[in-house]
Amino acid sequence: MSAPTPPFLVDVMCGTLATYLRFCGYDAAYALDRGLEADDALLAAARAEDRRLLTRDADLAADAGDRGFLLTAREPTAQLEELATAGLDLTLADQPSRCGVCNGELVRVPADADVPEYSRDPAETTVWRCRACGQHFWKGSHWQRVQETLSGL
Ligand SMILES: [Zn+2]
């Protein structure tokens, strides 16, 4: 199988993988976020949006043809290894560009912006906001855990 190229559509049961791909800056739509569970709905969405379908379902991967990529591992870290072995660059992005929650685009929050209670102060820490869901992000402990996982591949 050739190296899968973004953007991706990640099948149900592989939501953690979708989150990791977003941390690497990839456009990775998750089937459940889109309400896509039936095979034909997944295939139609992948075609319509020109996405590579990452799935653990061998029949679905076969139906997707060149557009499909079959994952055999169950654990997200092992799935990441499969993608890395196939040639996908899984380096943590310097600047986060995709929302880990919803795959929306992130924008830098100005230092003087109002932020939600849970957010770090953008005057002290670089903070990003998702254009789609409004979630705020910064490079905290979660970022470090993702970095450790990716650097261990
Ligand atoms: Zn979001």
C-alpha cells in the first residue's frame, strides 16, 4: 500500500487516531463526528471530499480501492506506526493548526482577547481558538504526551 495522503476520513472506532493526526496538522475528519456509520455513506463522503479513508474494516478498505487504507492494529499507537511505516510523516506540528476535538481550523488568540475561564491567559501563553467549536488550546501537558507518543514511533 502506498503512503496515505491527506485529507483523511477516519472510520468509527479510530477516533483517537483522528486526534493524533490533527495534532500533526492533518485534516482528519472523524466518521462519528459526521454521523457517518454506514459503509456507503463513508464511501460517498470520502469521494465527495476527496479524502483517504482510514479503516480497520477490510471489506470497506477494499471497496474504497485506492482511496482506502486498511489499518490492522487496534491500539492508536500501533495504528500510528502502521501509517508511519507506510510513509506518512507523523511529526508534531510546531504550531497547532487543527482542533483535536472537531478538526476545525485553529487561529491564534490575541494577547488582549477575552478567553474562557479554563483557558490560559493569552498575554502569558500562546493560546489558539478553534474557529468551528470555540475550544481554546495551548501547549500544555496533553501536548507533551502527544509529543512523547509521536517521537516514540
Ligand atoms: Zn473545534
